[in-house]
Amino acid sequence: MWGCSDLAGTGQNQFHPIVQLPETYWVLNLQKPQSNWNQHFEYTVGRYDEDRKGMYTQALFGGERTIHVGLDIGGPAQTPIYAFEDGTIHCFADNDEDGSYGPTIITQHTVSIDGVDKTLWVLHGHLSRESLTSLERGARIKKGEQIACMGEEHENGGWPPHVHIQLSFEEPSGPDLQGVVSPKNREDALLRYPDPRNILGDLY
């Protein structure tokens, strides 16, 4: 992980929260399927690089993709989603296949990593359909600006309300990234899709 302290230069996360989490929330263990993600607290965090065997049963995952390479933040539907840093709208779409992201926005940013400016793309998945209205590719967004809301289960790919945050060092070819990969592709995926805690802070 190229830690938040390296990016901030102060030992603290310099970025705006993508979701305003309360002081207490539940860090999930999704290595076994759960029927209710929010059974303990209103807000939850689902971990990066977690092997979620038995969870992804939809045809989309081909029966072999189980490694989660994003980070999930669960909360009530319509919870606001904010830009972590200045950037632009790279692309967006409603990925409406069963089990997919539903409404999705990818933003593009320039961040300093070890003193070198690098381009970073951030996927925000499982949004409300309303989040996609009035968007324009290339539109500028400001740090802390609300860019979306969490979607209801009927519109977000069929999942309890949450946002999937995924970072990419490679420019996406379209408004989608594999958020779950097979174990044989894990090592390569972790190089391309770094830990979202680099911008979200030390959530667990």
C-alpha cells in the first residue's frame, strides 16, 4: 500500500471522505455469505483483497471470481457520495447485468505518490440511477463535491445499499472494472487496482 501518510506528507489523510462515516461502523467478514450486511450497525465496511467464496453466484462471475479488489462502504440508500479530490468525470453508465455495479461513475484524478504526480481512476459502483442524470464526460469536479448517492437494491445490481470504491492505475476502456477477480489473477489485479484505503484512510 502506498500509504495515506505518503500522499498527505503529514501522516494524516488529506483527502475528503467519499462517505461521511459515523464514529462507529461494522467491518464485515464476507469470506462467508451473510444474509444481512447491516445487522449490527447502520454503516459497514467490506474489505479489500478478501476471498469471498460462495458469495458471487451470478453468471457474471463465471463460478470462479471470488477475490474482491475494491472496498465497500454500506449505508442507507441515498447516502451521499463525495469526490475525494479535484478531478473530472471520466465515464459513467448503468451496468445493469444481474450482480454488476448498476449505475457507475468513474472519475479521474492526479495524485502525488512519493513526490511524483500520477493519474488515478476511481470507480464508484452501486449508485442510484438518479446519480447519472446531468453528468457530462470531462466535467470538472471539486474535492468534497457530492457526485452521487447510494442506490436501492432494485437499481444497484441487486445488492444491499453500498458503494464499491475501486482504484485503478490503468485507464479504463469504459465505465466498468472487474471488481472481483479469480484467485489465479489476484496478484496482477492488486498491482493494477491498489488498496482504496490509500484515499479513504485507515478504515480497518
